[in-house]
Amino acid sequence: MKKSNTTYTLMSNPTISYYAIRLDSGKWKGLIYSYDKVSCIPDEDNDIATCKFTFNIEKKPEEYTLRELEDNKELEKELGDILVDLLLESYDESATEDNTTISLA
């Protein structure tokens, strides 16, 4: 089940090795961002993982300042939900019994 209700598009650029993500709906429609550092720490006792991330804003909607977006906890939660969706989707596509690495590239 998806955590995020926001629709988004993965955007590739042949000159760089990572994807940017454009938000296509919701409060921040038009925002383009990329994840910078992502780390997930498993809690094997509870069968969960906690992920931490940083992100870069590539292009912002005109109605927001860069500072408003960078400091917005609601936006950070939404980008975290999208990250979880991407990780789960990638895991579903490549899962094997011995696979513990998920690649977003």
C-alpha cells in the first residue's frame, strides 16, 4: 500500500547518475527535487527500518521561497513517504531471498 497520495514523475538526465522527482499533484505541485543522502537502519526485532534522508530542491513552485520549502516538516514527511514508496516498489521488482540491497538507479 502506498504511503503517499501525491502523484509524481521520475525524471532522468543523461548527464547525471541520479533521478529527480517532479510532484505532479498536491500542495507542492511543480516542485522538482532529488534525494541526496539516504540511510536506512533496520530494527530486526520489530521487522521495520528507519530511514533518514536529505534532499535538494532543483526547482520550486513560484508561490514558495526556498527557505519555506527546506524548513517545511509537512513537505519533509511527504518526501519521506515518496521515498518509502520508491524503496518498496524497487524491492518488489527485484526481491529475492538473498537480496538485501535496493537500488534506485
